Amino acid sequence: MTYPIARVNGTAIDVDLTRGGHPIGAGEARSRIAVERSVPIGRIRLVNPITHELLADHAPLCDEVDVV
């Protein structure tokens, strides 16, 4: 199984995007990334790097997400 990776400006950030070995949803991922980056959750958006679409909080994570 591959684990989701979050990237900022192409660089992977060190944040766990799994629970019990399974990927978490985009909303929880935004929360964890916000804590790791010390910014309000409202400043974190996740983008599918292939389709360039914003991920809604209820969406499952892709293998990789871009953080903007």
C-alpha cells in the first residue's frame, strides 16, 4: 500500500496522512497539515496534482496532494 504524500512547492512535508494504515480524508489532512505548519486551517487547501482540482473536505486523498 502506498501512503499519501503532501507537497509544498514540490517538497514533501513530514505529516502522517494515515489512520490505522489507511489514508485519511482531505478535511482531516488539512487539519494535520495546518498544525504541522503552524497556520490556521483556513489557510490550507489541498489540490490534486494531476487534475489541479481543489479537494473538498469529504474527499478521499490521492496518492499525492499539493498544499497551497
